[in-house]
Amino acid sequence: MSMCTLEKSGGIFLLTINGLDEHRVNPTLISSLRSSLRQARDQSTRGCALVTKHQGKYFSNGFDTAWAQSAATRGGGTAYDHLVKLSELYGPVVADFVSLPMPTIAAVTGHAAAAGLMLPLSHDYVLMRGDRGVMYLSELDWGMAYPDYFTALVREKVGSSAARRDILLKAVKMKATEAMAMGVVDSVHESPEATVEAAVRLGEELVKRKWDGEVYSDIRLAMYPELCGVLGLAPKGVRGLASEDLLASMARI
């Protein structure tokens, strides 16, 4: 099963989803993602950013249906019941990304499908490899309604109503250039290495601004009120530096 590692270099946290499998969403991956994000939160200082990358051909291929079937065999209920349980466990992962006190960048160098598409969409920026890989919200094709936070995330992250329709109601498979045209991806790069390098460069540019992470997080939460309502998140309100530090910061701008 897929596990994550977290490394820090300067102000950049590098979160890697390890292994060459499909990085299916199951309790093990959920626990590993949440543990890594807690570490980043606990170690964050002014001027940090997080880059998420992955090994292999999949960023994530969605909920782990084999795990759900096995759980049903072992513990009763149906596989669908356990998929619903996975969707409930996965919502807090999206909440962790959306509330993380630093900019977040996803380097997608393979497929991101179904629940796996929610992972890059939970980041502030999405960069994608151009020569292979698709993004695809496949639940419609295999007969599962979207959890509320899926649709809220798409509605608040994808600006075009036509693009939202095609993602949610047409289950369109988006290659990188198509995803960029639809507003899902911010930039397209020629190789996996170039994608990760560009993500790290972007992170380094953002780190130089030395933003207060809690203020950054509050502003992000205020940008997505529907999503935050579904996830039970709320900005903490107007706050910032102590007055003398705030004046000094304003003077440097």
C-alpha cells in the first residue's frame, strides 16, 4: 500500500507519495497523508510552501475498491458501504490541505482519477506533465454519487460553468493541455522532472515572500466558503502581526 514521506529543504516541504502502484485511496494512504501534513503544519515557519509529488504512473487512481471488497468480506456490509466510509475518511485530507498554513503546489506527472483528482484540486496550484496522464472524475461512469465536498471543490476551484459541467456531468477525460484550458491545471511541462522542478521553483518564489502562514490560510479559507462549510472549516477572522511588526512589513512592500 502507498505511503508518504516528507522532506524539508529550506522553506520547501516535499511530500512524496511513494511506490509504483496506483496510489489508491484507502485508510493507510489517508493516515500517511494526514500524518505528513501534521508534520508540515507543526514544523512550519514564516515563509514555507509544500510541493506534493508522486512516484510511478499514477498520482492517485481513486478509492481502493479492492480494499472495500475485502473489508466487506471480513467485516460485513457491502463494498459500497465501505466506499462511503472511505469518502468520509477522505474529507479530512482535503480539509488538511485547504487549511494548511502555507502555499501548496501539486506536481502531477501521471493519472489523477476519481477521488484521486480531488488530491491535486485541494492544492493552490496544479502543474502537470504534458506528454502523458489524464485527469478524470469517473464516479459517474461506475455509478457512485459524488460526496458533497467533491462537487464543492470542483465548483469553487473551476471557474467555467461549462468546464464544471463536463467534469461532473460528462466525466470528461482531460489531458494536460485540455485541463489547463478548462482552468484545472495552471501550467504544463514536458517531462516528470520538468514538472517537479517547476513546482519547486514556484514554491521557492512564494517562500521568498515570507508570508505569515496563518494569515495565508485564513485568506484561503475565506475564498472557498461553500467548500469550507461542507468540511466544517472557518477562517479565524481578522488577525495578523503585532502592530509594530505589521508596520515594519508594510514599509518593506
